Amino acid sequence: MITIETNHGDIVVELFEKEAPLSSANFSQYAAEGFFDDTVFHRVIANFMIQGGGMTENLSPKSTRSPIRNEAANGLKNVRGTLAMARTSQVDSATSQFFINLRDNGFLDHGGRDYGYAVFGKVTEGMDVVDAIARVETGHRAGHDDVPLGAVVIRKVRIDG
């Protein structure tokens, strides 16, 4: 289990290591290195998803390792409470950023509009925290839309057990 400690409360996550081994190992390595410490959920869209894991509070991107292969064809679906790898329009471009689905987002699944977004985990405790984050006021800041007006800080991502 993994605990994402935020300034809004803790989110406990189970990784799907068997179905998404690359994405799970990637996320775990970033967590073990302390990479996520003091990053933010920088993109919050109500009734869609919250995204974080790659920017500091002033919205500066952190340097990441090389991108990983997209595992969206693993059969897992972007349903409420799942974690998926964020990426650019390039299929195999995911690095450290991830998002938590606030609802079932089937259009993000493999074979929908494009290759899809790889699901690699699910929230097991703390969806109330995720939902609280989803309700924060957002706006435009530093060239980005849907940015929380009060920082939603990821204090630490801890690997439990």
C-alpha cells in the first residue's frame, strides 16, 4: 500500500503491480526517492479528475526520468477512484504525473479516442479527501488552467509495509 499525504488529508492507494508492472514500479521508484514530496495537485477538474506528481507549488516542473511505455492495453478501466498515468499526446510519454479519476471516464480507456491512459492503481481509503480536493476553487495561473487557487500540496508519498 502507498499513502499520499496531502494538506487535505491522506489518500491510501493499492497498486496493480501484476496488470501494470512498469507504471507501478515507476510510481514506486518516484515515491521511494522522495520525488513527490512537496509537489502539488496542479490540475483539478470537478467531475473528471485531479492531477499531480510533477510540479512544485509555484508550478515549476520537476526534472523526471525518461518516459515509460504506456500500459493502457492492460484491460484496466478508468473508473472512479483509479489512478492512471498522465501523458502528453505522445502515447509513451508518461513520467511522474498521475491522476485520480473522480468518475468513470471510459473515453480515457485503451481503444477509445486514442491509445488510452494506463490505469495502475486504485484508492482504497481517502476518497473523501479526493472529493474534497475536487471541490477546491480553481483558476488560471502561470499559464495553466484548472489550478487550485490555494495549493493542494502532496507532502509525501509513503510506501507502507
